[in-house]
Amino acid sequence: MSDDKDAPRCPHCGMPMNKWQPPAAPFGGSTTWTADFLYVCFNDECTYFVNGWDWMWNTYHQYVSYRHMMDPTSGETNPIPVSSYDTLKEGIIQP
């Protein structure tokens, strides 16, 4: 988890979110993200992430979940899809 005292806290678990560097063309396309990095909750015990597995399976029959993400420039928040506990963690920017 992030030690950044200025990092926003996840509204679902209250843990500080991590700075995350998205790939140049994430998920095979372009995005409208305006920041050089995004904040993502990588708490594996976050209820948003934990409950996402069942919700996605029951709703879409896909074994995936999502993590809470925030664009620090716009303040916009969205789910960011993940297919495992480790998905996206390679992009965490250490403080």
C-alpha cells in the first residue's frame, strides 16, 4: 500500500490509494485520462474489489473484478477492470 500522506483514500475501504502508471495504450486503445498517473486502490481486502468477483460472475458470467480508480486531474472515479489479484500491480509507482 501507499505511504503517500497526500494520497486519497478509497471510499470503499478507507485505505490510501496507490499512484499507478498506466501503460501507453491501456487495454488496447486510447483513453481520456488527463493525468500522468492515476490513483488506484490495490488493497486486496477492499470490499469493492472482493465483492466485484461475484458481481461480475453473477451479472456477466465473467470471472473478473475491478478496483477503485481516480484521475487526480479531473477527480473522476471509475472501476478499473482486473482479471487477477496481481493485474495492474506492475504499474504501481513507489513513493
